[in-house]
Amino acid sequence: MVQPTRNSPPRNFAHKVLGTLSLQRSWFKKFTKAIWILLISFIVAVPLYFYVVSINLFGLFGEMPSLRAIENPENDLSSEVISADGVSLGRYFRYNRSQVTYEQLAPVLVKTLIESEDHRFHNHSGIDFWAYPRVIFGALTFNLQGGGSTLTQQLAKNLYTLDLDGPLAKAGKLPQRLIQKSKELIIAIQLERNYTKNEILTMYLNTVEFSSNAYGIKVASETYFNKPPSKLNQQEAAVLVGMCQNPDYFNPHYHADRSLRKRNEVLYKLYTRGHIAKIRYDSLKALPLDLKYSVQNQNKGMATYFRSVLYPELSAWCKEHGYDIRDAGLKIHTTIDSRLQRDAEDAVADHMAGLQQQFNREWRQRGLNPWVDPRTGQEIKGYLEAKIKRTDAYRNLVKHYGADSDSVGILLRAKKPMTVFTYHGERDTLFSSMDSLAYYNRFLQTGLMSMDPRTGAIKAWVGGISHKYFKYDHVRQGTRQPGSTFKPFVYGTAIEAGFSPCQEFADISPTIRLADGTPWTPANSNGSHGSGDIMTMRRAMALSLNSITAQVMQKVTPQNVVSFAQRLGITSKLDAVPSLCLGTSDVTLYEMVAAYSSFVNLGIYTQPFYITRIEDKNGNVLENFTPKTRQVMDELTAYKMIYMLRGGVEEVDGTSAGLSYDLKVGNQIGGKTGTTDNASDGWYIGITHNLVTGVWVGGDERNIHFPSWSFGSGTRSARPIWDKYMTMVYRDRNDGYDKGTFRQPSQKLDIELDCSQYIDTPTEEGTF
């Protein structure tokens, strides 16, 4: 037998090696088997898990949105008011959200969003498997800031409020997060199956929140940069895309430094991925934010008073037709022309600022407040103290302390920080409730309505000087005495009865015995009872003489004047008394403009209208609106009244003769001023061949008076607004409203409308 040498391996070495190899093969087989088991389990378990989540097995996970809901997602959309020339006037909303199409998105915005939020967007089907492991790792380590959600998953989160009320979802933060993500994945896959990539991008941008009550890219672009999303540039797009991750935290208005850093991070991603050059990146990151921040609400934008008056009418229509105006996404197309509306608002703001300054100065010089008793000319004692008792501030204090408590008076006079309206912008100050009441009661208010007499379409509507601080609308809500602007109805009644515009009267105030036997002798605006001069009806109306108007009223009777005015659209209650000829019954500016339009439209009354159609969110027309018309006088009577109203401009010393020269050149204009006896209301209604516009100026309450009758006369208070407005309208050569002549009647005139050539002196003065 051979003996082993010193260096020979041990006898059992081979057995050990073979054993080791055998063990390794056994371990490898077990490992491989385990891997396969895990893989097969994963392949089976994961789909099974998602399936049981999708069907909410045993109610463990919470309900999923239905397949129909996923295929037809709904989200709250603001309803938009649109002008006749296609400009958005404002929105009614619960959440200020308005949709855009993919074509209305700036290409630079789309590219910035994809590269910043989901640069593999076009290469996945709702789930980015390369990024998703980070989410799982973040969930396992309780570090949830590592993001892997695709834009489609984020859209799912935006669209649906997921039900996480199942028992498993309530078991803890980790399972709740897991179930939430699982549901988002399921919905994301469904969204990818039902929509194109462009549609998903558009839906995402339409649903994401951007802070400051801005929902969706359209409202965000308007809120932060005052432009539509189609006009966004590279740096603006980067600001808004940067907000998607945390809108409040990166709000550029409140956190400019954070927003700037985030914007530059987004721009850096574009640079590193080769979408912008280094030199462009360096130049863009050096730019400021350059915001044009303005949070949208019902107090901002154009036609604020018009929108506030429109809202209850639209709400009633929506209730009848099964919509909610605040989230139905309706498109309300109106007759308002944004160009004329802007002209009207500018004219009002320009004139009222100067008028208010003069108003305040004259009352200070008198040492009085503007709430005066017109009979005595003295300030009304206790006016503010009585008025404060009608406020919420007073009622709340009384409720808390009691009506007899000294604390009520003390707290009403306690100073506190307050932001107040001025014509130079809002101002922060220290005011008590009494200070505030005294301050705001000094402001003059105004109303303006402009209407196309041919169609009845209202083109401009200004209900006051600031909707934020003065909610009351003075176009349709406010009723005031019209003063001499009512006189055309008296003369119109006479013309219809057979009187001629050229018929002569003596300027002598008649004495009329009233129903109670009291004699009434109206004075003219200069305080006299007439000069005795002989003049035509046309000139009498042009000079706005009360004396001759009262004579005409005697002849035609108050009841016939009431009937004539009502036919022309005056729906307010009119008292059939002699003083009605001076405009003593309250009416609205809305009624007066519509009635005057009947003259211009040759005897056809067209009820003013302001909605042309309502569309749903998809552009389907839900209802069309057409104006209601009726013949209220023959066209010869109407045309003669146009001639009468032109007298205010064309007669020497007529109340409209002072209109700007440029307005009158190559143009036919008629107009009538009005001023109430107590100097609380100034009116002007002007007519052209294609626009009838009325203006009222006065205090919010009748106890607020102008310093004098002449100061508050329609010539000084209201007519300048009409003048400024029409001047601006004619300067815009694209608004379709040019100078011209009034339309001729189809019938041949029975008299010569030229009082300088023809004087009608009939033996009979008209009959009924």
C-alpha cells in the first residue's frame, strides 16, 4: 500500500469538495425556485391586488369612480359672461376654473410642463416604471417626498376625490397611501385608454390648482400675468409649472423668492435636457417675475354692475333648466360691447372724480355736510345716527351689549384699521363705523346705460362708481325722479294728438288748480314764471321751460301723458297729476333709455335685452334669446319727436348746445337734460341714429343734495359723461358706431320740419 506523502491532500478532500458543490447546487435550486415562486406570485398577486382594489372586494378599499365617470370626467367649471365682441367680462364660480383646448396652450408651456413634471410622458401608458420604485421606497421609508407620479396619475388625483373609507385604508398612513396610489394607477391606465396624450395634458392643465382661487391654466394665466395661456412666454410658463407641485408654497405673489428659485429650477431642467441653450438659460434666470397679479372676483373686470344684475336672472334660468350657474361651465353670450363698455367706464371715472372733488369743496366752503333739508337748506340733524341703526355693525353690537348700553356708542366711534375707496386707489386708514358712514355718504353715484335702438341690444352698463364699495345698481335697481327728461313724453303726447313741433306758445306759467283745490303755478329754472316771449314747442323743450310744458300738459291732460309714457315702456308707477310734466314720479334709467329708443326706432318699442344665447360647456346652444318688439306710435310722431329732441342741440341756448363741437360735426344728435327741484338728481339722455344713452348722477339717497341747483343740473353733472363717452365711441373706428343721420320715415311728412321756415298756427290745437 502506498503511504501518503506530507504534501498529499487529505483522503476526504474530494468528498468535501463534492459535498460543497452539492450544497451549492441545492442552494441555487432553492434560490431559483424561490425567485420563480416570487415572480409568479408577483405576476399573479399584483394584478389580483389591483383587481380587488378596483372592485372594492368586501368593501375593504373604498369605492372607485365608475367606468362612465372615468370616461366622462366632470369637474366644477365657472360659467363665463362673454361680450358681443368675444371678450370675457367675468365669471360666476364656486371654484374659479375655465377650460381651454390644446390649441389654446402655448407650445412653450406644454414643453415646460412635460420636461419638468414627466419627461417620459410620451413613452409610458400612465405608469412610469422607471420612476415608480422611488415612490415605493419613499412609502416604505416614510419619506413621501420622492415623487414618481406621472402627469396622468396627477390628473387622476385632480379629477376624482378618491374614497379611502375602507377598513384597510383606515389601518394606517402606509396602507392608506398604498391604496391611494393604487387607485390613481388604475384610473391613470383607464385615462390613457380613453384619451390621447394631448387631451390628457389639456385636462391636467385645466384641473390643476394654482392658488389665489385660480383653478386651471386659463385662470392662472389671467391671475398672475393678465394674459391667456396661448400668450405665455418661457419664463412665465416656468413660474406656473413650478407652482404645480405646491401652489401655495410657490405662489409668486406671496412668496416671490421661492417662486423665483423654483422657476429657475424648471428652466435648469430645460437646459440640462437640451431644450434651451446655456446663454438663453442664463438670460432667463436673471429676469424678474414681472407679475400682473389680480385675483378675479365679482368686483373686478368690466361690467361689474351688469354682471351683478344678470346673476339672479341667470340663476333662475339655471334652476329651471337643471344647472348650477357656479359650476356648470356655461357660456353666457351678451349684447355688451367690451369697447363701448370700456369707454363708458372710463368716461364715468374721469368725470366723476373731478365732480366729486368740486362737490366736496363747495360743501366744505358752506361748512355743511351734503345731507340737508331742501326746504330749510340746513343740515339734517341726527342723520348719521339714524342711519347707523340700519347697519349690521349696529345690530351686532346691540345683540351683544343691549340697545341701552354705552358700549354700543363707544364701539361705533372706536377707530380701527380700514381700507377705503378713493378715486386715486384704495387707501388704508383708521376709521370708526361712524367715520366710515360719514365718509361714504358724501360720494356721488352715477348710472349709465347705452342701447342700440334698432335691435334693443344694451351695449354698455355702468351702475355706479365702484362695485366693490357701492353695490347698488343705478341703472335698473334705482328709481329716481327724472326731472325734465320726462318732458318729451308730454310733448310726444301732444305731437300724437296733432300738435306741431313748430306750434307757438307764450312763455307764461299757467295756474292749475289741483285735485284738492290748491293752485299750482310752476316756475322756470331761473325762478321766474315766464318772460312772455312767444316761441315754438321745439324751442320750449330745447330751453326746458316748465311754463310751456305745463301749458301743454293742461291741453293733453296728465292721464293721456301717463298712457303715452307707459306705451313707450315706462313700467314704474306714474301719478296722473299736473306736476308729472316736470318729472316728479320715480322711474329707472333702464326704462327711460328704452322709451327714448322708441323715438329713434320710428315708433317701435324694443324691450332692452342683454343675453343673446346660452351655451353649455361643450358649446351646444341651450337657448337663444330675441328681443320683444311692439309698435307704440306711428313713425311720423316718432320722427317729429326726433326733431324736437334735436332742438336741444340745434336751438340757440338749448340745453344740449354745449356739447363738444367734434361730436356735432357731420352728425345728428338729440338730447334732453333733467334736474330735480331739490337738487338731488341730474340726468341726460342723448340720442343718435344708432345709440341711445342715458346718464344719471346723484347721491345714493335722496337726502344727499348738490350744493346748488346749477351745480347739480343735468347740464353740469350728467351731460359731460355722455359727451366724453360718445367722443371715445367715435374715436374707435372699429366698434361699428359712427356718426350719421336719423332714419327717415317711410311715410311722407305732413308738415315741413323746419320751424325757421314754417310756423304752424292752426285754429284747432289738436284733438283726442
